[in-house]
Amino acid sequence: MLILFQNSSSSQRDHCTPEILCVKVSDNAWRRLERRRQKMDSLFFNLLCELRSWPESLRKMYDRLSM
């Protein structure tokens, strides 16, 4: 397991054990990682919304084909 924590944060270090690697990253790098995480969350959310709408759109397509 890998734990990343901000350079200015010390609370995450308590979780470090031989099985868990802790890496301290600069505040700048942390902000970049956070932006990427938010972008991925947004992409995942959009994909999830798209998948939720599939059954309805497939049903409509089936209805059109069966006419």
C-alpha cells in the first residue's frame, strides 16, 4: 500500500509500517495530484451518468425498431 501525504502534514506518518510505504510530496505536487484526482472523479461521474442512461435509451431504440 502507498500513502501520499503533503509535505506540511505529519498526521499521515502515523500509518507508516514496513507494509505501508509513505511518501512525502511537496505542496505543489499535492495540488497537481488533487487536480488530477478531481478530473478523474469528474470523468468517472460522467461515465456513471452515461451508463445509467443506457437502459432508457436502449428501450427507446427498441421501441422505435419494433414499430
